[in-house]
Amino acid sequence: MIYRANHNLYIEDAKNSVESVLGLTQELISNEKQLALSIALMLSQNETLKEGYLSNDRALLFETLQSEIAKIKQYLQIENLEVQLHTKDAKAYVRSWDFDDYGDDLSTFRKGIALLQQTKMPLVAIELGKRLNIKALCPIYAKETFIGSLEIIISFDEVAQKLNAKKINFVVLMDKELLEVGEWMKELDQIDNYVIVSNSCPSGCINALSTIISTSTLEKGFARQNGVLFGFTPLFDIEAKQVGYIGIWFGEALLKESLLLRASLTPYTTPLHVKTLEPAIQNSEKREVLIR
């Protein structure tokens, strides 16, 4: 009876720890979304980009994107960032990763772009296009005239890297039926009815996940096997439609570090690249206060 009671308490603690890590993972994703939106808002005001639009100079737009992306990556210390420019009628105009690929009508399958065309308002969400990732969209104006839109694309690998630094593995499982739209993901590994979207999956994780993933496990959101704890939570797109699951797993040894783990995973509340300078005050320094 004592063993069963202790075991039940341990499992309860394990579930709470998994739930905590899942919550922190969602916070990290939210931070990436806000970062993407901030970059989109900033780039949409770039005067050289506006000049390229008005002169219909795709080469200038492409060169400007390459220059700005390099600066942003260096300043924010991020590796995965792509930018796409659209025409005012929602066609692909310039892609930072491929100058020669343009002209596609994106409004037919990109829900975010269709919504921006209607509202002319910035937005950010996890959205399915040819890939499933974080996309921030912002309209571009020249003297109050709508001339096109800009899209910032950030993969889930940034989240995976932050979690891996804490000995936590991360994966995004996309419903395999969505490959009809996400054609660039057809070559990715698949498990059961899901596609492994995050390509940062460490060596051997495919086998580990293959023995765990099932409809019942994903719905329960928790599993334990061979000293490893697994957690899953639904992933929703821009229309609040479930497109798959977020998955995390880590060794049970981390349970002993759960409080430290929670504290160290908490996202920074202040910008990382801003240093606040304050004058040092010596304790022995005499100070005079004048009261009027």
C-alpha cells in the first residue's frame, strides 16, 4: 500500500512536471510569434522596399531583403528567418530564399493572406502553407496607398533549440492529411498518421516516438516509458482548427530539477539586447537631501 501510494504520488508529480514544460513550450512559441510580428512591422516601414514596389524592381527588393535579414539574424541571434513579399492582389512577388520563384496566387490556399487582404491589418499565427510554421503578415503602404504585403516566416527550430539546451526534446506532429497543401513536407519522416515537422529531432527519436504515439496517448497527453516522460498538447492554426500536436519528452532525472527547470525556461521579460545603465551608489557615500 505504501509503495502504491508513493508510486501514485510520483506519477502525479511527473504529470504536473510534463504539463509545466508543455505550458512553457507554448510560451516560447508565443514569444516567437510576437518576435515575428515585430520584425514584420519594422520591415514594412523600410523605405527601400517601398521604392522597389513602386518601381517594380524585384532585384532591388531581393537585395534589400538579403541585407536586412542578415542584420536581423545577427542582432537577434536567430538562425531561421525567411521573408516573402506579396503583390497587392496576393500573389508571390519576392521570396528571400528563391528569387526565381514568384507569381503564385496565394489567396487560394493561404488563409492568413486572404484575411490580410480583407482587413489590411497585421496578424501572426501558426499557419499551413507549403510548410507549417509561424507566419507574421503586415500590409505595406506608400502614402496611405496599399501596395502589397510582407510575410515573416520562423520555423519551430528556434523553440527546439531553446528546449534542447535544457535537455528537453521537442517535436511538432502535423496531421498527414494536410500534406495535400504542405507539399514541401512530403519528404519528412512520418509516424502513424502524423508528419514530423520539426527537423531538429535528435538521433534515435523516431524510434522512441514510434513506440509511444497513438491516438489514445496523444489524447491523454502523457506517457512514460523506459525512464522517459512524454507530453503532448494540440496545435491549432489561424482558424483555431487543430492541425496536429506539440510533443515534448525528457529523462525522469529532470524531475529533481523541476523547480530550476521551470525558472530557467521562463522567457525573458526584457529585451536581450538592451542594457540598462544606472549610476552606482556607494553605501559609504554621503548624500544630502534638501527639504523645502
